[in-house]
Amino acid sequence: MVQRSAAQVSCNLDEEVAILDMNNSRYFGLDGVGAHIWLVLEKPRSVGEICESVIDHFDVAPEVCRSDVLKFLTGLQEAGLIEAAG
């Protein structure tokens, strides 16, 4: 289970998301699948739940989706934008 970090603020801008890392004063912008995943993370979610949502909304094979979602989540975690839930 992963969730958004408490040390960030974000807002939706049409089909994009702007995120401010409050610890490092860095801005991030997400669009497309990345913005979708960020919106799904409004509540703590498992990787499986995130992948299900991506597969429902985008044309992607499940095995490719899982690999890409894990890479994306790792990047978000390294940037301090998400953390393990619980």
C-alpha cells in the first residue's frame, strides 16, 4: 500500500497535476497516466489497485502496466512524494 506524502501539496490543472514538495521546494508536473495515478492515490492504494485503474482507463497490457507502474511509483518515492501506507 502506498499513499501521498504529507510533505507535498498538489492541485489539478485540467488534465495535469502540479505537485510541490514542501521539504525541498521543488515542483513536479504530471500528465497522462502519471496524473491518473496521482489522482488514484488520493487514498492509500495497493499496486494491484493502481494497475487495475490504469488498465481500465488506458490501452496497456497487464504485465507492461505493472512494470511501468512500479517504475513510476519508485520515482515518486525517491522524490519524496509518496510513502508506504500504514
